[in-house]
Amino acid sequence: MEQDAYREAGVDIDLEAAAVKSLISELTYRRTDQFGMASEIGHFAGFISFGKYVLAMAVDGVGTKMLVADALQDWSTVGIDCIAMNVNDLYVMNLEPVAFVDYIATSELSQEQMRQIGKGLNEGARQANLSILGGETATLKGLVTGLDLAGACLGIQEKEKVISGSAITPGDCMVGIPSSGIHSNGLTLARRMVEQHGSYSDRLPSGATLGDELLRPTRIYADALQVCAETAVHGMCHITGGGLLNLNRLGEFGYVFDAPLPPQEIFEWIAKAGQISEPEMYRTFNMGMGYVFILPKEGVKTVQKYFPDAQIVGHITGTPGIRLNGKKLF
């Protein structure tokens, strides 16, 4: 079984974490006047004080999923991914996305590519109920090969309604919400598996092609805001790059998954094709669960009211670590 498949494919999660830590260590300056920073770097989003509110910002991109779009000549949904990866990082702190700007870097402009990207951005904005205020397009021949899409999102919330994870308590339930598939993380490894063991036109048992599954847009979890408005939520997590390791952003608790959501067939195909170990899969991909609520048991029905496909996947303990079906993963 391959233990370091993602690193061998070109992405070293441990090195990335160390590199980011080096970057953050130099970010010591803080604004000294009003509207100062009101959060620590390292959570899913950062924010500043704004009277009774906080204004929050998140930034993310589509990553090498853009190469799948290039291969299939279909850029119509990557805009959804770009917005989803940003707004989902705001929802986990009960922050409401309100505005977005995009950044497109390309080696050569194409009107058709831009039209399709715009179509996806517009649909993502509709799903998240936010305005796209503008953006930047840069032609960077010699620096950029192909096309890259990223963006930044502005969110807002009353200070006392922000959820940071500080209220998490041993005994809380973890409620998982299914992903729509691979979302926009782990595509470097997924593409490598397709290139080595198949093709984008190969079909899975459901009839969908590998290309269809790798390009399926990221789910937007907008109804998380409604859940937080109706019941006490102690913490939330977006299962993005790093898989279940994202939970550590919420604190050093024991995250025990004794009834995990079933991974979709694309993950089963990747694991089998590359003989990739279970821990490696769960630290690279969302493995079928894109979002997690952590809350008292009495709040589970409220989650299921807005997310009928939600289910209890585990619970919180006081012993740090992430455990899956009785085995410690990390």
C-alpha cells in the first residue's frame, strides 16, 4: 500500500504546513487604529472588528482541477468550485458571505474560456447569495502556463454569533454532510491515478466517467447559516485540503468517527488504482464528507432539517487524535 502517494504526485502536505508556518511567523504587524484584526491566522477565515460586527475574508482557488477542465475542454463549472471553496470556509465560523472578487491568470486569453468561467462564477454566486464585485485578469505568458482561477470572499457576522470551536465539549456529536464528490482538493493525486491507470473517458460502475467525477462541482453548504440560527452549534469544519486533518484547526480534541459517511465511487477507484492506504486517503481527500457540524445531540434534528442527507458520524472525546472505526489515523 502506498503511504505517501500525494507527496509522490507532487504535493507534500507536511512540507506545505511547515512552509506556511514559516510564512506566518513573519506576519507580525497588526493595524494600530480602529478596524483592527480580531482573529488569529490559521483558522478557516480571518476577520477584523467593525463595530458590533466582524468583517471576514477568505481566499482560495480551484487548483489543478483547472487541468481537468482543460483536458475536457469544459470550464463551465470551475467558477462554482472557486466560490464554494471560499464560502464554505466562511460558513464554518457562521460568517455570511456577501461579496466576492476573482483573479484569473492565463498565458493566453480565450473569450470562450472566459464566458464559461463567468457562467460558473454566476451560478456559484447564486447558490451562495453573494455579489461578484469585480476582479482581475492577468495575461502572464512565460510566468503562467495555461489558466488559473482564484478569488477572495468578504463575509460579515455579529461578533457574538461567530463560532470558533471554543465551545466544543467532549460528548458533542459530529454530524457529517456528504460531499458532492472530490470537490477541489487532491486533484494532483487523482489526475496522476487517471494518467497512470486509465483515462478521463473510462466509466465507473454508476456510468459516470472519471472526467465527469473529477470535474463535478464542489457542494456549497449555504444552509449552515440557517442551522446556526436555530440551534446551538459548538464548531464546524470544512473538509478541504488535508482531509480530516482540518479538524485540528478547531482544537486538540479527540475526533472519533465510528459511523463515517461512505466514500463515493471515485475515491474507491483512486484507492484501488494506486493501492493507496486508508490514512493517506483520509489526509488527502474528503472521502465523501465535505462538512461537519459539532454540537449537542439535541441539535442533530435541526441539522437534518436543512440537510436531509446528514447523519451522526461520531463524537468528541478529551483524548487528542483522529480515530476512524476504532483505529487512530493521526
